[in-house]
Amino acid sequence: MQVSTISFDRFNVLADNEAQERIRAARARLGDRAVLLCHHYQRADVYQHADLTGDSLKLARLASQTDAEYIVFCGVHFMAEVADILSKPSQIAILPDLAAGCSMADMASLAKVERCWRELAEVLDRTDELITPVTYINSAADLKAFCGEHGGIVCTSTNAPTILDWAFSRREKVLFFPDQHLGRWTGFKKGIPLDEMVVWDPDLEYGGLTPEQIRKAKILLWKGHCSVHQMFQPVHIDRWREKHPHGFVISHPESMLEVCQKSDYVGSTEFILNTITNAPPNTHWLVGTELNLVSRLAEEMKPQGKVVQFMAPTVCMCSTMQRIDPQHLAWTLENLAEGKVVNQIKVPEHEAELARIALDRMLAVS
Ligand code: 13P
Ligand code: SF4
């Protein structure tokens, strides 16, 4: 029998403090039947309820290890899909607001990647022997399935260097999607010349490349980017260093190449958090990643005299992840406490099977 769910309308108008109360009450009723996984970019009023936090790789592993009946994912859509794919069939992955997508993930679609693969085959003949498709975990499940089917793999910002080694040990070229910047930075660190990493524009025939460029390329970089990380510019680092010559700059690899080159450290959100947390007291940091994480770090580091500053002069948040607010979380948890599942993320079985192949390859090598 279909049980009708509690409507969100009543929660939309809840004051923040009331939403917080109801989250706590629903959690108490649910006990260990629900686990709350939170990405580091999650807003503070939701992050405070996390059972487990992490970057994409850590959260993927945690999702595969938990025994909770409900995995409530405070992150974005692709993260909840990964939780669904890697968890047991009896577990249910939930995204408190279905509008919490990733704009970068949306820059690559299966139709466009399949067209790219066909066009590459026209130029190179044997794509499955010559090119390893590598998808950043920030992508839809059907693209992970594409990689599973074509001898490819998934990577995260943490393991991208290891994954590129794996990919090149099998085939001579890599098609990297959807983030050109992570692909370029990782290739650059491996010594691949910039002119052998060409950008594939999915809106142009043959990606806007000549057959000669395609034959010469080691990495074909999908023309995609993160709208948050594109805000960080080399000039922000230059100006800051003039004022803080002894300070440190740390950036996420979704930032452009020139920003990564000018940074002292480059790595995932978990890496950024650990590096600053473990740094000596009274150090000064400029951070190129999302504002919620940077603001939280700035507060937490104050007692140790560490100063943590955001790289861009403008406010740039992951506006989609921001949609998961206390009201949506309270609504989700109260429904679960009543035995009603809302906003379940369920990847179709055939797609999940192929995507799991690409994810398992990643987990095995990283
Ligand atoms: P991390 O895996 O480093 O947390 O990155 C995820 C992400 O979306 C960064 O924008
Ligand atoms: Fe996607 Fe950028 Fe948000 Fe990360 S910060 S989830 S890449 S839109």
C-alpha cells in the first residue's frame, strides 16, 4: 500500500530554529536506521548534524561501508547516486532536495559523450583500444556506466594522478570529462605537454579539433568547468602574496591551471582541510575553494592564531549544494521517522551495474 508522505509545504515556512529542533527530534526517533553523510561544502546549519563528513572519495567509501537503512546525503545529486550504486540493495539513498545538482556534472551528457566517442572512432578507428574514458566522479551515473562499458574508470580530485597512471598503462590516450581543469592539472603534473592536452568542445563537430590535433593528443579534455572554482584568478594570489609574503596558498584542482601553478598546495577538500588543520599555529592561508568550507575553517582555526582567507573578492558558493537547508532536512527525516521515503535516488539496475564496474576499478586502484 502506498503511504502518503508529509508535504514539504508545511516545512517551507518553518523558522530555522524550529527546523533544527525537528531535525534533532526526528533523528532521535530514527536512531541508527539513518546515517547523515555531509560533503565539506555543506552549509553550517546542516553540517552540524553530520554523522560522517568527507570529500567525494571518502564519502563514496563511507557509503559503501555503512549498514544504515537510510543514507541521507547532504551533498549533490551525483554523490547520492554513488551512494546508491555502492550501497547494499536493501539500503536507500536520499537527497533532501532533488534540485541539489552539480552544474559541472551537467556539462557532459551521455548523448554528447557517445557522439564524441563516435567522432573519435572516425578519426582513430579503434577507440576501445586507443582511448581510456575517465570520468570525474562529478558526473551522472550513465557516464560512469559508459566508462564501465568501455574499459574506463572514475576518478576524484584525490586520486586523479593514480587513475591517469592506470589509464595510460592500458591505452595511449585518455578522454577526460567533464572537468577540463582537473584533467589539465593532473596531466601537467605528469609532464604531459600542454599542446598534447586539447579541449574537446562538445558543441562543435569533432570537438572543434582537426584530425591532426586528435591524433597528437595524449588527453582530450572535455570543455567543462566548475562555476565556483572558475572565479579564482591568478591575480588574486599575486595581490595577496604582496601583502602576505610568508603566507601559504592552497587550491582545489578544479581551479584553472595558472591558479594551481601559483599555489603552494593543490588538493581535494579533505586535503585542504587536513593541511590547514595540521599546519603550525599563527600561519596565514589563502584558500581557493568553496566559501562554506573556507568560512568554517577560518572559524575553527582562530584559536590557534591561524588566519584563513577566501581567494575571490566576490562571494561564490556551491549554490546547488546550498539548497539542502534545515527545512528540507527536517522534512526528509520526519518522513523517514514515519516510515515514508521521500527523494530517494535510485539508479536503474543496468546502469548501476556498469557504473559499479568503473567505481570498483577506482576503489581498487586508489
Ligand atoms: P572533493 O572531492 O575534493 O570534495 O570535490 C568535490 C567537488 O565537487 C569540488 O567542487
Ligand atoms: Fe559541482 Fe562546483 Fe558545486 Fe563542486 S562546487 S559540486 S563542482 S558546482
